[in-house]
Amino acid sequence: DAGVTQSPTHLIKTRGQHVTLRCSPISGHKSVSWYQQVLGQGPQFIFQYYEKEERGRGNFPDRFSARQFPNYSSELNVNALLLGDSALYLCASSPGTDREAFFGQGTRLTVV
Amino acid sequence: QKEVEQNSGPLSVPEGAIASLNCTYSDRVSQSFFWYRQYSGKSPELIMSIYSNGDKEDGRFTAQLNKASQYVSLLIRDSQPSDSATYLCAVNPRGTASKLTFGTGTRLQVTL
């Protein structure tokens, strides 16, 4: 079975631009969560979606938004990029809201 | 007080020894606890989950949970150089729709 897939794997953007990151969960998993990990820190929760509805939101500005599609894939959008948005963005797939979460390989975003 | 605390390390153990990694958490109502392994430049990989007090063993790994003392630990027996990585402790607080709160991770070095 395919694991969690994220695209792209690496991305370089300029300050002020917009970025869209994509995630396909493990087949049969209905929950997708997004995390941001900066160097030397643990992942920080951004959003969780379950059955296409937002079920949780972390302490991130409104520049961050996400959605989940009928096939349970998800997009994370970040507007007006700042240098501080440079990080590894991780997507986690889970069968439900309280079960183990499995991470994709991540998208390394660099803002210059 | 941080929600999930880990010693950042590095924790250095010789090959074949037992590595003991510890984690404390602040939210008493937390219900689900996870250990992830993260190699440098890679995404976190789930290695253990534990939900009730006591020990849970899986191969060379044993997770221990003590809810009264609010700590969870991971023991790695017969440590191998391939175990050298950062180990992240994650907690799922009840009622937060599968939001995982991570510690900053403990870096483990297994020496020859």
C-alpha cells in the first residue's frame, strides 16, 4: 500500500508569494493533519481535517488555510509568505481523529 | 511550562546497550501517547503508541506510561548504530480532535 504522499518535496518561494502544498493520505484514511517543523523543534500542529470538515486549528495566522477534498486528499495554502515560514511542512494521515498518525515525507519550503 | 518536555540530548549509548528516553507532559487528561523516530532531513516515523498505564513491547522497543506521574518513556534494547536519530514524544490531548503536541525531541547517538 502506498503511504502518505506529499508534493512537491522541495520548494523555493519569494517573500510575499503564495504557496500550495498537497497531500494524499493512506488509502482508507479519512483524517489529514498538517504540521510545521522548523529546525531543532518538534512539529507544530496547523490544521486537522476529518471527513472534509475542519476539526482543529493550531496557533497560526490567517495566512494559513487548508481544505480537504472528497477523495480525502488535502491542500495547505500559505499567503503572503514570510522568511519565518521556511520550514518542513508535514502531512499526517490517520484512520480517525484519535488514532495513530502516519507522516508523509514532507515538503521543504524555503522563503527567500 | 512546556506541554511536552524532553531532554534534547545528545544521549550517547554504546552499541548493544539499552537506551532510555523520557518524556513528561503537563495535560493530565491526555489519553494517547506516541513515539516517533526522525532521521536527519527525514520525516517522523511512528514506532510506538501507548494508551494505558504500564508497558508495551514491540521487538526491541518498550514504551512505558505512568499517567499518575505524567511521564512516558521509551526503552531501546540492544541499541544499534541505525537507531541513531531524534526521538519525538507526542501527546494527543483529549477533546482536541487528534491534535498531536510534540516535544522538541531527544537526539540519540549509538556509538560503536
